[in-house]
Amino acid sequence: MCFHYTAGREEKQQRHVKHAIHTDLASAYALNGEIERAAAELTEARGLSSDDRYSSLTRLRARRVHLVPKIRALFEATCDVGLRKAGMPEE
């Protein structure tokens, strides 16, 4: 899956984990053809976010600049495909 974890304060870590879980589930459900469940998870991730990172794939990708190109490519080939199917627009 697409789960990733960053170091920082506990509250920030918990918030990040919740976002990651919901976006990972959204992607996984969509890739499995469970579009309604995927859309619900994506809605949950968006609701937990204090910014617009989950409004489009372009915005989400902009937050991955710290990843090496090979890992970014893996996200785009797997997670982003699922998120697109879950209803996340490209722009």
C-alpha cells in the first residue's frame, strides 16, 4: 500500500497516519472496484485535512517532492491510479 510515516510531534504523527490510512484505503478500494467505499474514504481524508492537499492529484504530488524519483513513480503507478478511480481529479 501507499502508507508512509514521518517523524515529528505525536499529534502531527497521528494526524498524518489518519490521512495516510484513509487515502491508502481509498486507493485500495478503488483498485478493487469498490468505488463507493473508496469515495467515502477519500471524503474522510479530505475532512481531516486542514488544507487542500486532497483536492487534486497535482496538489498531492506537490507534497511528495521529498521522495526520490523512483518512489514518486511507484506512487503515481499505484496509489494515484486508485485515487483517480476514487474520484480525485488530476487538477
